Amino acid sequence: MARSAMTTPFVARADEVRRLTDALDRAGAGQPGAVLLGADAGVGKTRLLRRTAELAEEAGATVVTVHCVDLGEIGLPYLPFAEALARLRDQAPEVVEPAVDARPVLTRLVPARRAAGLLAGAAVAGRAAGSRAGGAAQSGAGGGRAGGEQGAPPDDAHDPAPGEDQAGRLQLFDGIAAVLGAVGRPGAPLLLVIEDLHWADASSRDVLRFLVARLRDEHLLVVASYRTDDLHRRHPLRPMLAEMSRHPRVERIDLPAFTRDELRDFATAFVGHPLPEADLLRVAERSEGNAYFAEELLDARSGPETLPWTLADVLRARLEHLDPAVQQLARIASVAGRRVTEPLLRAVAADREAGFGSLSLDDALREAVAHHVLVGEEGRIAFRHALLAEAVYTDLLPGEQVALHRAYLRALRADPSLGPLSRLVVHALESHDLPVAVEGSWRAAQDAACVLAPAEELRHLETVLRLWESVPDAQAVVGADRVDVLERAADAASRSGQVERAITLAREAVAAAEDDPRRRVALRTALARHLLAADHELEALRHAARALADDPEPRQLAWVLATHARASLTADRDDDARVSATRAVEVAREHGEAAAESDALATLAVLVVDDPAHAAELLATAERRARDAGDLVTAQRCTYNLATTLYYDGQLDAASRILARGLDESAATGLAWTEFGVALRFFGELVRYALGDLTPPRLGSEPLIELQPGLMAAVGLYAAVARGDADAVARGRAFEPGWERDAQIALLSGGCLIDALTWAGDVDEAASVGRRLIDHLGRTWSETFLGAIWLAALTIAALADDAHGRRLVGGDATALVEHGSALLARATRVAERGRPRGGRLGPEGRAWLARAHAEHARLLGSDDPALWQAARDAYAYGYRYEVARCEWRWAGALLDAGDRAAATEHLRVALAEAEAMGAEPLARAVRDLARRGRLDLPGVRGPGTDVLTAREVEVLRLVARGLSNRQIGEELFISAKTVSVHVSNLLAKLGASGRTEAATLAHRRGLLDET
């Protein structure tokens, strides 16, 4: 007799089990990770995961298995993670309860009292508590809904604080990650299994991205399974899988169908004895190694000629011989998908009682379980496999499908506790009850807002908009007009990152309210802010100006003015921006609009950047007012702007303190992943480097932000080049294909690549990169972009090294001088015309310009100590690494001028600083210069004594003069063949590829006596 699917011993899949258990062992050792398990339906994902879970529990791990549900485009926000938190609250209350107390936003997913079996309770609890004020109240450019009744239009729609909802979401994500990371212990990790990821809602996908990106040392393994045959070309999971697969902590397993040998083992285990080879062959041919199909074929066979041809046939055969009541129960259950709660199934079955004949529902349920059609699964009734549910549902006639959806709809409307609004909406749509679908979608959008799921909120609102014209009394049904729905949809689109969609919806809202001046002001203001987010500055300014011309009411005026000020600023209309921002501050203070005041003060701070003290004062005030308004994201933006103001004013220590405070606050409030949380981390790394801390980024209690992995990797190149990392050039080159996509990353990585190539001696390529990068950014930004000064200085340095090497062997450096002179002229022109807002080039810009002049003099062959002193002094505001580099170059210029004592002193300073910072290329260059000049520095030996033989030094000196082997032989009275041997030896010792490079290297290392 064949075993049931639940009792068949686990066979095969040894490699996959090993990979999963290895990942679990690593998690137990504090190396967290994620595994993406993909396969076609029926191949055996669930069976493999069950086996892994069994092994994990036997090893002492905590295992939580959760599921995503197929609700089409509707989605149920955060379903798998809400389910995981609920389970963990029962399994590990000592971890979950303190986490919820510390992060109240988690109550949205783990309410104090949850209706039994309902994972949508968070939304209900959120409504009852008026929790909209906690997240969606200040959620976007359309905002202002705190405390409003459900379905009622907002009192006004002017609150443009899109960061608040984002802040709440990120705090929620951070809370989920904190709970999951706290459950596991050394040797006993948490295994979180997420099944059916292809059905995950957008918010759940976002949480998973976040969770994986912040993995650092938790005892956690996340395994997510998905059906590959469901991933059509535009499936939203496709890009996410591609993105996550590149993460070093993520492993991807593609589960194949059974091989013939594996199928033989499986069949033997299932039927209890070896299968005749002919039967095995037929099962293999029909099933193509699909475990579920093979299992059904084995269970259905009554002879070698009776195997069904398709999986649908075999599943149909399984049902056809059952009692009609069991068949009817399966049909009812299939309409809910693979799983359904027992209370809901009973309610619908009672509604359809006439179809059960002589069997009671309990009897029918027992029969379905006994015949492996339905199973009990984590408190729910489930089909043994999703394919069985799909086959049963597909077999229903269209009229039967509609009738059963109506039965579910009646049950859910009669008792809302039976399921979430998302399910009600699905059944309303499938049963063509459009008024109920509109009402349910509107309420579901509110619930999605309560749990900070803007993507799902947008989908529900777009369902309302799509059905609006088909429901004659839609406004009465939802308690809001179409303009309200459009406004809220634009707001949700903005909060979910779909800025262009937000603009489209906001434009439609403005057009629909053309005859209502009061609403038009708020809507135009919202549209302007959406346009600013998408860098459509001029259109944003036009709408902001029209909103201002529409005579806003006092409560609206502060935000209208603040928006007009910001739009004017981005459009380089500083005078207009200053007038509007100043007036906005006055009006905001008069009417108690702290958030608008903060926004306007931040704009004013940019306008007075030429007065850093005043700008810092304005930003500090703006930050306080943002905190007063509860707007943590705007406060964070002000902190960032304050730090950058101090940095560009040369106050590096002060900037470092502000950045440290901002990063600590970001971590404490769960905002490390906002736009400005990432920016704080980025600038923190830049300031740390400038102050001379060249150590790799510290992960510490907060992970390296990976929302902008390219940006963070690019800024990390500064220190990598200064440290002399062996892969610095390769890392810099890896960015070049993406220059077109991100100019900021191109600037950072390209500049560091120029420097790395110069240190590596590949000066020709360094100059080539400098030329390409300056031309590219000049086209992308403008001819006078400020970064051109930095790039010019670095490129001229490479050209100067190249020219020096050529002159050593009698070469011509004319073309190099022309190139460098053009770069210096451009840098000077940029300094004069491309100055930042405020009209004053900052200390860093002035320092790089000074270095460009000093490098140019070196390029001309007339190294000038005074120019290097000027450069060193310009960097003395706190740029430690560049100060040390200028000390080295200054010493070289002094040595050329014959001032050996002063050169020695400057080299001592440069060497001490380079060694203290760990700047190995600089330290090596300092030692080489001391060796070449026979200067007395600690640890520096005399030239040539431990590298080349005396004869090799003689040969090298003549090579450097450009002599051929024959000429060298005549000079030294040896044969040309002997000279060739000496040349080969010295090239090998120096690691040089040719005679010119050998001469250059020897000169740098002080191996040639130039006296």
C-alpha cells in the first residue's frame, strides 16, 4: 500500500540539504544569511523545507515557517512577517514583548490582542486606536488626515511631509529586523522559512530586501521559496531576485526535477517496495521528474496501462471517486486558494449546504483529509498542494466560480472577523459586486496606510479609481469624492517611491478640481513637491507660483510659500526663494506650522551658505522646529545639511561631531535607511577619511548602508587608495561602465581611480581616465562643475610623473605639458566662474587649486617649494592625508633646490603621518625620496646596497641615459650579450616591464646616484 505524502520518508536532495544545513551552521556561528529556493511547482520545495526544518529543530534551532498568499494584485501587507511576529510572540515572548515596547510601531503588526487566526488584526487595531496619526497622517504631499473619520475627506490637503510615512515604515522594518535578529543564539539560530515568495505583496518584498541588506552578525537564516514557472517576464519578483542574488550573504538554490535514480528511490519509498522498471519508466516519462506528479501517478496507478497522461487528469481522478460531498467541499475550498481558515470555510459551506447531500461537513472534511485532498496546516485547512487547489478551481464553470465567490463575499460581510478586507475585495471583484469592491478597496487602502504599506494602499486606491465610473454612487459609497481619491493615491505613490506615478495622479487631481480654488491651492502645492522630487524644477515652480497666486488661506499659506521657496531655489532664482522662505517662516510661526517653518528655514540656510555661521544657526533652528513638529526625517535632513555646511567651511571636527550625533539618532529611531540616513553615513566616511582615519568602514552596531551600495563603495575608495589596497585599481575600474547612470559615483570613483593608477605607476592610463572623466562630467553637468578642480589636480600630478620619467631617458614631454596647462587653465576658470552658491570657493576647493598649481610647476620641470608650501597651508584646515602628501612633495622641491636640511625635516613629518595613518604608498614614496636624496630617515637604507649589484647599477645608469646594449658594452668594456644578461636581471629585480619603466622605478627608489 502506498504511503501518504506526509509519511513518505525523505529521499534524495542530499546536496540541497547539505547547502541549507551549512547555511544554518553559519548562522549559528554568527554569520547570518538568506537562501532563495526556486523550482517549478510540484518539484519538491515544501518537502525539502520541511526536512530542513526538522533537522534544524533537532539541532536546537528555532524554526518559524510562514506563507505568502495569492490575492492577485490586491495583496495583504506584511502577511508573512506579521505571521512570523505572531508566532515568535508565542514562542519567545521574552524577546518580542520588550522589542514591541521599545518600538511602538510594531504594534501595527503585533497588536496587544489579536483576533484568533487573523493576521489582519493590526489594521483593525490601528483604526480603533486612531493610529493613522502615527504614520499616514503626515505621509506625503497630500497628507493631513490625522484623526479624521474613515472615508471622510481631509480638512485640508496641504501637509507635504512625505518623509513621515517613510520614517514610520523604516522604523517598522527596523523593528521587524531587530526582533528576528534577537531570537537566535550562538549554536541555536532562528530559521525563518517564507514559502511562496512569488505571491508576496510589495511591502513584504521591501521588508525582505531590508532584512537581507542589514544582516551582519545575527544568528538568523532566512529561506524563501518561489515558483519559477510563475515568474513571467514582468513579474515584480524577478528584479528583486536579481538584486538579492548579488548580495554576498545570499545563496540561490535552483531545485531541479528528480533524476532517474532519485525517482527510483522516491518511488520505492512511496510504494514500499521497488517498482518494476517498466512502471518506473512510464512514471518518469509522464512526470518528467516532478515529485508531486510522480507521487500522484504512483498513487493512482492500478496497472501498467492505466497511468493518466497529465497532472490534471491524475488530480481529477483523485477527486472523481470520492463522495460528491467531498468534491463539493474541495470546490468551495479551492475558491479561497490553497489555504483557508476553518471558520470561513464552515461559514461558506453553511451558505452552500444544499450541495452536501447525506454527509455532514465534518464527515466530508474527514473524508477529504483521509484521501489526501485536504490537510491541517498551522491552524488552517489546506490543499495538500497548491497545484491541486488550482486544478479544482480551474475545473469549475465560470458561473460556479462567481457563485462561490459570492458565497465567500456574503460570509465575510456578515462576519468581518472571518478575514481581512483584502480577501473581501478579491471576492467582490470576482463576483462582479462593484459597489462592495469599491467600498472594500477604500477601507483596505486605509488599513494599508495604518500598517505603513503605501504600495498596497496605492493598489487599493487605483482599484477604486478604476471602478469609479462603473459605480453610480461611488462618492456616497466611500464618503469622499474622486479628487480626494486621486490626491490620496498620489500621496501613496509618492510614499512608495513611484514618483512619476504620483505626478500623473496629482496632475489629474489638479485638473479635476479646476473649479474649486481652495482645493486647487493644496493640490497644486502637492503637485509641485512631487515634481521637485523628480527634479522637474521649472514645472514645479510654475505650479507653486500658481498656488501662491490663488490666494491661499492662512493655514495653507505657510506650506505654499515654503514650497515656492524650495522650487525657486532649485531653479536658481535665489531672490524669489529668499522672499518666499522668509515670509513662510513668519506665517508658519504665526499659525503654529512648525514643519513648514523648518522646511523654509532649511531653504534659507542654503541661501546664506556664504555665511557658514548664520547657515548653521538657521539649520539648528530648523532641526529643533522639525522635532517640535514630530518630523524626524526633516530633522535628519537638517542635521545632514548642518554637517555639510561645516565640512565645506573647513570645520571638519565640528562636522564629524554632528555626523556622529546624526548617525546615533538615525540608528536609535530606525531611520538609518532613509535618504538622509544614507547621506549621513556617506558623508561620515568622507569626513573620516579627510581627518586621516584610513581604516575600512566600521560595521559596528549599525551595518554599512546598502540602499546606495555603489555610492558607499565609491566613497570607500578614497581610503582604499591611500592605504594602498591591492585591488584599489580594479575596484575603481569596475565603476566605469556605470558612469552614464550616476554622475556622482562617476566623480568619486573616477577621481580615486586616477590617484590609484598614479600610485601604481600607470601614469599614462591615469591621465587618460582624467581626460575621459572630465569630458564626461562636463557634458553631464556643466563645463564649470566644481569637481573639475580636484580631477585636474590629480590628472596634472599623473602628467608630471610621466614627464619626469620621460625626461630621465631624454624623452619629449611637450604634449604632456600642453595637456596639463589646459587642465590648469580649466581649473582656474572653474574656480572663477563655477563657484558654489554664495560666491566663495570653499577651503577644499582652494586647496585643490593650490595643488594643481604646484603639480603644474612640477610638470614644467621647475618644482617650486613655495607652491607646495601654499598647497600644504591650504589643506591645513584639517585634511590630514593631503597635508602629509604635500609635505612629501614640498620636500622633493626643496631637495631639488639644494635645501637638504629642510627637505629632511619635511620628510620626517610626512613619514610619521603616513605611518600613523597607514598610508603605505605615501610612506613608501617618502622613503624612496629619502633614499634617492641620501637623506637620513629612520629605516631608510642607502641607494643600491640591497637591490642591485654594483655592475647592475652601472648598467642601469647608462640605460637611463638611453644607451643601447652595444653602446653600454663599449662604455663598460663588456660584450653586448653580457649587457643583455645584466638588463634582464635588473628588470626582474625591479619588476619592470621595460627599460624606460626600470629607469623610472630606480629613480623613484633612489637607486641611481644623480650627483
